[in-house]
Amino acid sequence: MNEEQKIPELNNTPISPNGEIDHDKLWAVVAYFIFFLPIIFVPNRSAFLNFHINQGIILLVVSLAGYFGFDILPFGISILIGWLWRIAILALLVAGVMNVLKKEMKPLPIIGKLFTFLK
């Protein structure tokens, strides 16, 4: 079974109890910037929203690990790699938001399948 078959399609995803997928889209975009807000303020989350909250948490964990990991490098190297790291994290953030706007449940490239925090 390939990876695409493991991820449920949005059509099979239960819509939130209020029936508004756009509401979930808004919270899913917020989850990429501040993941804990949808966890606190959305009591009955859909699988779509939980998936994107997971992706937001993964993005945060990986970006922080990189920032702290590159701090131990010598000054000149850490600046160069730090800028490349920021560009990569920004590209992943844009990819995640684009997935939300297209109503897709695709994992982020490279890092999207590292962890699962919410089911």
C-alpha cells in the first residue's frame, strides 16, 4: 500500500459537527502558526483539522530543533546554514497552508510523517 492510500481523502473525512469545513480550514491555517489555539478553542475537531494540527506541531518541533542545533556551529557557518534553514521552514509553512486551502491532507515534504500527536 503506498503512502497516498494511507491518508484519508477529505471526502471521507468527517465534517465538523457544525458542518462547516471552511471553519476547519481557518483553524487549520492557524494551526501552522500557533498550533495550540485550535486545540483549546475547537472542542469537536474533524480529522482534517487534527491532521493539520499535527503537521503544525511537527513543523514547530523540527524548526526549533534546527535553530538550536545550528547554534552550536561556528559563527560564520551558523549564519549561512541558519538562513537556509529559515528559507526551508518558510517553504514548508507555505506548503502546509496551500494544502489546507486546497482541502488536502498531504503530509509536509520530508518531515510530514515523523510524528503523530493527535488522532
